[in-house]
Amino acid sequence: MQTSVLFGQVQTLLFDCSEQNGGCVMNTDSNPKRALPSRIVLTLSLGFFFIFFGVHSVERYAATYLGQELAATIFMLVFGSLLLSDFASPVVISGLGQKKTLMLGAVIYAVLPLVVATKSAWLLYAYSLPMGFATAITWNSAFALINTHTTETNEGSSFGLLYMLYGLGSALGLVVMGLSLKIGFSLKEGFLAVPLLMVIGIVLLATIRDNNRDVDRVYLRDVAGILKDTDLLRLITVPFTVFFLYATLTIAVTLHIEELGGSYLVGFISAWPFLLLAFSMVFGLLHDAARDGKRVLISCGYLLGIGGLFLLIAVPGSIVAVGFAVLLISISSAMLMVAWSLLPALWPQSRLLAATAIFTCTDDLGGFAGFAVNSALSFSSVYIASTVVILGSAALILKILRNGFNTLKERIHQRYL
């Protein structure tokens, strides 16, 4: 019964089944019921599919190709540049424009495989700084494009589509690179071939017509000023938690599975962080279809994440329990990704770029903190630390979830307008 009701809600949002239409037809731009992402969001997502097909197929093999020490140094430099660039990206985007900034980041990304293929330490050191900058402006300009081309009826599916195609492209890149090595190609040959696919992504991004939508100029003082927003400070614990758990699953759980079941099982989870993002579109549609989709998905995401961590702590010696815990935490992370759609729903356009920059900076900090904790503590201690993080985040936004996001939106708009 519940399934049929939910299907009916989704059908109503995606199609107009009124009698005068003589059947179900897809809603168009003129119909406010429309819940599908816009053509611009679709093109952006397809571009990300090809670009990150290349980025992650190179990134995940960098340590093998370059050596652990050099790769670790490069990743640290990229991360440092990324954090600084996150704060500056709204200034660049508002000055240069969303599409131009997106194209600049994509072009810098496309150089990555060629630079890595050289194995030149000094060239890699020099490239790591613009690489961090490219990461910040690419994602923040993509979010800015989505924010300006969505409505309340398709914001969840728009972000879901972006993450779904990004995840699928990344996972496919890993699989294809692995297969190419299996049949006899070298890593260098694979790296040199990857930019050809990334160019397809750049061409797709170049076709985006942004209709010359202007955005308000943003300055560093605006980014710093929004840090005083207590509501934003509560909500950014969601992306921090998602990426902290991502680090836990990438390191502690991977090593835990290898210890319990053997190294052959590790290969099966090398692409899972990206495959799980395929669920983002499903959750995005549920987000748009449900009456209070944001609150339901975020609440369920916290409950599943806490449940998965409890299994890891309570039954650490069972490979079945650990595998089920990974599933719960993966679904939890995909559900919590709807938090990114809160930005255009809650903040006025004048503060949207600054709020987006703080959000992306916080998920980077969550990943950094998670990797630091995972490198310093044992499995059991990491799981306890992860539980503390997710419980702390849940406690901070419990009041928001209880009162609902409409109340929060009214308070935020009264503050800024």
C-alpha cells in the first residue's frame, strides 16, 4: 500500500495525468508540477561523468604509480590548496561567472593525467596548487549552476542526478583502468589515454547555455560574515559527518574486511564509494515527492548511520555483520547527501555562494579529520570516534528537524532580507 502511494506521488510530480490531456504526459517547464532536472543540470552531470571518469581512474592509482611517499605529499598539497580555494571560490565565481569558472576548473582537471604520467616531482608539486584550486571552483560553480536552475519541485532530483552520474563515471573509470592493466596496458598508457574522454566532458560543459544569469558579487568579507550564521553552523555538521564516515569506510573498514576475509574482498569495495552515489537520484526523487522529504531522508540517514556503526562496534568479528554495516552506512551517506539541496531552499540568492563555499569547505575538513583519525587509531577507536561525530551532528540539528525546514527558512530570510 505504501509503495503504491509513493509511486503515485512520484507519478504526479513527473507526469500530468489529467483527463483533458487524454493520458499521462511529462510536465513541461510551464507546468509547476515538473520534477525532472533541467537540461542544463543534465548536461552538467554528463560532463562530470566523463571528467571524473578520468580524474578518479588516475587518482586511485597515483600511489601505485608514483610511490606512497610522493603521492601522500601531493595529496597534502592539493588538500591545503583546496581548503584555501574554497573560501576564495565565491569571489572568483561571482566575478568570472558560473560557466567560465566551471570551464576553467575542468581544463585544469584534464591536465592531471598528463602531469602524473611524467612522474616529475617538481612538476607535480607545481601542479598540486592549481589542482586544489580547480577542485574548489569546479564543484562550487557546479553547485551555483544547479542552485540557479532548480525550483522547489526538482532540487532533490537535480543534485541527485549530478552525484549519480559523477559516481557512475568515477566507478567506471576505476573498473576500466583495472581491466586495461589486466589485459597488458601499462599505467602510463592508461593515463595518456584518459584525457581523450575528459575532453568530451569539457565539450559538454561548453554547450551549457546559462542565459547570462547574473549573480551578486561576493567578497571574502561576505564569506567570513556568514560564519556568524548559527543555523549554517549547525547544518554544516551534516557534510562534515558524511565525509568523516567516507574516510572511515575507505581506510578502517577496508583494512578490517581484509583482516577478516582476505585481500581478495578489498577489490570488491574499491569502487563502492562512487557506486553508492547512484542511489542519490532515487533519494533525490523521494526528496521531491515526499511531503517533507528533506526531514525524512536526513532523519533516516542518521538512524542508519548510527545503526551501521553500532554493528561495527558490537560485532567486529563477523564479516557478515561488517558487510551489512557497510551497506547501512553507505545508504546513510547517500541519504544525507540531500543536505546539499538545503542551500537553494533555505538561503537567499545574495548569500547562496558564500553558504555553498562554507558547505564544501566543511566536507573537505570532515574528510581530512576522518583520514587523520583513521591513520592514528585502531579499528575499534575509529568506530567509536565516528559514532561520536554522527551523534554530535544529530544532536546539533535535532531542533531544526523537529521544527521543520519551513520555520528555518523564514528565520534565515528575516535575517538577511
